[in-house]
Amino acid sequence: MVMEKEIKQNTDDVGLALETIIKHVGELGLYQGLLFLIMMPFGMVWSFVYFGQMFITATPQEHWCRVPELEGLSVDMRRLLSIPKTSDNGYEQCAMFDRNWTQVLETLSPPDPATPTISCSKGWDFLFEDIPYSTIVNEREWVCDNADLVPWSQSISFVGSIVGGIICGILADRYGRLPALMLANILGCIGGVATIFTNEFWDFAICRFIVGMACDSCFLMIYILVLEYVGTKYRSLVANMSIAMYFGGGCLVLPWLALGISDWKNLSLVMALPMLLVLTTPFVVPESTRWLLSKGKIDKAVKILRKFERINKSKIPEDVLEKFISVANKTQEKDEGMLMIFKTPSLRVMVLFLIFAFVGVALMFDSLVRLSENLGLDFFVTFTVTSATEIPSIIILVLLLDRLGRRWFVMGPMVLSGVLCLITAFIPRGVASVALAVTARFLTNMSYGAVTQWAPELLPTAARASGASAVHLSTFAALVLSPFIIHSDRVWEGLSLIIVGVVGVAGGCMALVLPETKGRRMPQTIDDWTNLAATSCFAKKRVEADKTEIT
């Protein structure tokens, strides 16, 4: 009994001992600053992987049936002679008049509105005004009966994210954060480059599946790693500013990169090649000390801490280091990863609620961006304006998160954003709808940043990477539906916003039952987690169940 108590005390102390070491080497010293800068290309690549396919598969809104016999005429004359009008005085996209085109060319007379129509049989013409460059949609004519191929290709990419999240999460907890980071980026690069050599839907879909495997482990692994080396009081700053500046910056650059390159193949190449920078990470980025300790690799962990000493020009007192080594030698988590989550009742329930909250905010975030094409204004400007909300919203988050806490910063903005989406669904598309959508995106950014930081803070080290990946891949499982939610606007214009609004309000409420991590160190062991779980409203009975099950 005494021995069991001593072991528990050691496991309780190891996280505190490491936090003490971090305070001595510098909670946000030169080395942490360099690591923060190194996160930049990975954050920008993350935005390319996540949203790049929108610009590869953008659909010019003005398209109509091609009539080869009329190609010598102006665009306006061709449409007037061959394409039926819609109720709003536009032109049909998927139907044409059934006429004798030789006679039409002789008379150039507009048809009777009652003239029979047929489906497009010889392809489509596109007017490149809203999307001023060639995309895979116009090249392969993924419109009308083939329009579903666009959301299907995006959904297949999200399926790739699920598979990649599982593989990279398991790899990260078993072999380290760096191997998982490298694998994700290399896969993304291979898929992105291979995309330009595709010819049909399925080879394109397979390549986007491979690209999807990089999302979001291409950034998440270095995000977790750097966060573990930053002192508690700076964690919110580093976590959220890295997302705002790098992911948000990538979102701001992406539409203008697409316009500047003006070719979907070259754009795919430019988005993929920066991932090769990951090959330099073993030379400049240290492996996670927390992960090394959980695997009993204490000598390697101490070597990394000595490197922090040198670069930060600091000194760890010998007695502090000796105590740290002593505690670490008596503590080693089993190589359980996800198994730890399944075996611990309170951890299981927490992860389930975390998934619900994360799914809600991610579905809102993703859908509000994808609605940029459907809100009635210029796609590139709308995407840029909504993306520009990232930095100011995250600055507010950084200033207030450690005061108000994670729980309220996930729930409050998320519920309010959901209500705004419901309002937007019932007003005409245009400036007002864009303004409400931008406001909703502003609020969603705060919830997304808070829940992204919250996830690794809630999980013990041995299950942190695989657990965070499990949460993220569950999100991607839900995001498989996101392109079809946007596609539902073809049934009724506001349906997508109603779905997103309801999901947002429900997901925000899930955050209320999760443990608050404000001002607390990240749990190193399962006992650290148990202490943290006892602070949440759902946890008391489950913590008792943990103790019973462990006994």
C-alpha cells in the first residue's frame, strides 16, 4: 500500500518537475521563439491542404451548353439563340433549345420560348468572370449531371484526413512527434504533385485522398510539440498566434496566389512543394521531452533540455535536474496511446464530449468558408474578408482566454455564431448576408482556436498525439458531409446555414461539461488527468469508476 502511494506521488510529480525545468530554461526563450518561427511554413501549408482544393475545383457560375455551329458568334448572341431563360432572366446551365442550327445561322432569329429543349450533348462554354482562370471543373466539365463530383472529391479528401489522422496519431505516440510530422508532409507533397498528372475523376480523387492524409497532422504535430516546451502562462499566446498568423496568413495569401498563378495545375504544384521543408526538421526541431519521458528515454530528454539551456543562455540548477531525473526514472507510462483512453472511464467520456464540441465548431468554420462561393459577392474577396477575421479574433482570444477560460470561450462565441447563421439563412444573399457570415466566422475563429488548444491540454502525454488525432479525425469524419451541406443550397438557398446554425448551437453546449484547463499544467500521467477531471461537472462518479477499474 505504501509502495503504491509512493508510485502515485511520483507520477503526480513528474509533470510538475518538468514544468519547473521549463521555468528554469525559459518559459518563452530564444529557442521557443525560433520554434515558433519554424511553425510558419507548416501553418501555411495546413491552410493550403485544407482549402486549396476549393481553388482547384472552383466552378465558374456562368456556363451553358456548347453549340459548335454557333461558335463564330458573340457570347451574347450564342446564348440568345440557343439557351432558354430562367425565371430571374438568367440562362439555363444544363439545357439548350432543340433547333436546326443551319436554319438558325441563316436567320439569326431568337427562338420561341415554347421551343422544346434538350440536355447539353456537346459540352459547355464557360464565362471566366467570377473565376478568371482554368480549373479542373471547366476542363473536365464537372457541371450539371457531373456537378456532384466536386463535393465528392472534397469528401474523399476528408476521408483521407481520417486515415492520415489515425496513422499519424499512432505513429506519433509510438515513435515520436517528428516522424509523424515528416510522414504527413511527405504524403501531402506526393499527393499534391501527383494531382497535376490526373486525367479522370477517380485518379484525381485518389490523389486528393493522399493530400487529405496530411490534414491536419502536417501542422498538429509541431503545434503539440512546441506547445509542450512553452511555459503555462505563454501557452495561449503561442498556441493561438501560431494559428492566427500562419494558418490565417495562408488563408489570406491563397486566393491571390490562385489568381496570380491562374492555372490549377501550377497552383497545385506551388501548394505542394513547400512541404518538402519538413526534411530539415530533424536538424532544427527537438523531439518532445514529454514523449521521451513517457517512453523512459530520460538521457535523450536531458540532452534536449541542455540544448535549451545553451540556446536560451539559462541554467538548470543541479538539484532541480537531479530531482527531475529521479522522478522520471520512477515514472514510465505504458505504451498504450489510444488504449489508455478506452481503459479510463472519465477520459473516454471527456473525449466523447470534446469530439462533439470540436465537430460543431469545425463544421461551422469549414462551411462558412465554403459558402464564400454562394453569398452573392466575389468569391476571392469574400474568402479574403472572412479569412481576415482570423488575426483580430485570435488577438482577442489571446488577451482573454486565460482570464475567461477555455470552456466559455468555446461555448459563447459558438452559440452566438450559430444564431447568426440561422438569421442569415432567411435574408437575401448579398452585402447583408456576407456581413453576418463574416461576423459568424469572426466568432467561430475564437471557438476554433480555443478548442484546438484545449484538446492537447486535456490529454495525458502518452495519449496526447493519438488522442488529439482521434478528436481531429472524428471532426474530419463529420466534415465529409460539409461539401454536401453547402450543396444543399440547390434544394433551398438557406438550408446549409440552418444546418450549420443548429450544429453550432448544439456543439457549443457540449463544451460546458468539459474540465477547465486555465492556468493548469498539461497532464503528464493518467493520475494528473484524474486530478484535472475532478474539476468538471460530469467527472465525480467517473473518477471513482477510474479508481475502481484501476484497482
